[in-house]
Amino acid sequence: MNGSIQVDETLARYSDLLFGTAMAVYVVAAFLFFGALAAVRGRKLEERELVRAGAGASGNGTTTEDRVPGRVEGPQRRTLGDKLGNMGLPVVIVGLIAHLASIVLRAMATERVPWGNMYEFVSMTCAAGVIAALVILRKPEHRPLLSFVLLPVVLLMFIAGRWLYTQAAPVVPALKSYWLAVHVSIISVSSGILMVSGVASILYLLKLRFAANPADDTSSTTRSGFGGAMRRIIDHVPSAENLDRLAYRTVVVGFPLFGLGVICGAIWAEAAWGRYWGWDPKEAVSFIAWVIYAAYLHARATAGWRNTSAAWINVAGFVAMLFNLFIINLVVSGLHSYAGL
């Protein structure tokens, strides 16, 4: 009991259970999508062997072109990678349903919007990131990229559940405002969307770094160690140009939302503290992150800028968002410290 609001402990326990269930289901889905990437690698190796065999037999009246896999008569056979990718999609959706149910039950248990502390905010942000990823990566050839989005989602959810967990309770008096529902929800959704963009830019840079040399297929499959494993995985994600395009389109959506969230926060600050902007640590880093993303969009739209440089700017924005989420809320003392544990 806190004030006149009584927390429904049963609903709170079900919410916590569904949170853990969603995290476990996301892990299963990530393995399925990584399996889809591995199956693509195996299929490409098989195709190269068949092409070489076709080249050896071309003297018997059959050309290499006739033996290239993919140019087969009749309907195309579904590969293992396609099957795993198709299996992973409904698993992600099941995890998302459990995740959203966890958020709704938390709201019902506390009779307030379910993002009044760090645990709830991270949960909301991760759910927004999964929804954004499902929409942005809806094409079958992009679905395996969901595995790379689910990795930070699962990591953030684990951190939230292990170290940031807060018992269901009414919010502190400073947060009892309708601006909590407006400002924090917009920031949470935009952060989830920008997380997808950050992952896409990181993959873009890794693709440029580890992409296999087409003229050296054999050596690329026999490299050992972390670098070799990373190269084999990154070799089978979509092209660098495709990843860069996905990152850009995602920022185009997430950046205006993030800016709107900052504006709403300034309006709330004026109502709560009597000023729109005071360079509180949270406000300062939010402004820095906004400038970084604005610089990224400017770089992508300016002739003469290399996409690689722009991608690094986007990654810097992603790092600034994570810094703002954890370091500012949990380490640096400021007016927003009440949003922590």
C-alpha cells in the first residue's frame, strides 16, 4: 500500500513471469535466425562445389551455366535457411506477445503507465525495438538480421531483470504527471527504433571489414578464431549497401520522434521545475545525441561524404543513447536521478 493505490501483487508476479518468458523466447528466436545464416553458408558452399563439378563436366556437352544451382526446372525447393527463418518469425512474435502482456499487466498491477522506473523503461524500449525490427526487417531476405537486434534486446532485458529490477509500486510524486505518459513513451519508442538503426550501421561497418574476397572463397571458410568466425557470419548478411539503406531509413523515422520527445521533456521541465532547459546531465546528453543524429542525416544527404563516415556517426549516436540510458540515470547525479532504481 502506498497512498490510496494498492498494488495487485498477483498481476505483478504474472508480469515478471512473462518478462522472463519473453526473454527466453527471444533467445530461441535468435538461435533460429543464426541457424538460418549458417544454413545459407552451407548452401553457398554446396553451390560452389556443384559449380566446380559442372566446370569439370562441361567437356561432356553440358555447360557450367546449365549446372548452376538456382537455374533448376520446376518449383524452387525451400532451403533449410528459409525454413529456419520462417520458424524464427512466429517465435519472435510469440515472445513479443508475452513481452507486451508483461507490460500491460505491470500497468494493471500499479494502475499507472508502466514506465516509471529504469526496469520498466528498458522493458518498454526493448519491446519497441522488437516491433520496429519486425516492421523494418519484414522481407524474408532481411529476417535473419533480427538475430542481431535480439542480441542487444536480450542483453538489455537481462540487465534490467538482474540489476535494475524494481518491485511494482506507484511512482514517486515527481513523476505523477500526464507528461510521464507522453514524454517517456515517445523517448522509449524512438530509442527502440534507433537501436535497430545502430545495429544496422554496426553490421554495415563489419560487412566492409570482414566481407570475404570473392576470389578467395576457400580460404575464407578455413579461417579460425574470432575474426574468422565473425567473417563467416557477416559474409552472409545482406549487402553493405542494403544495410546502410536500412540504417538511414530507420533514423529518418526515429530521429523526429526523438526530437519530439526532447521537446515534450522541456515542456514537462517547465511545468515541474519552472524552466524549459537547465543543462541537467540528462538534458545535456540528450541534446548531444540529437545533434549526433542530425549530423548523421546531414552527412548522408551531403555529397562528398562517404557512407562509412556517416555510419560511424550513427554508431556514435547509438552509443550516446546507451550512455544516456545507463550512465546518466544510474551514475551521474542530477534532477533525473529519480528515474533510476
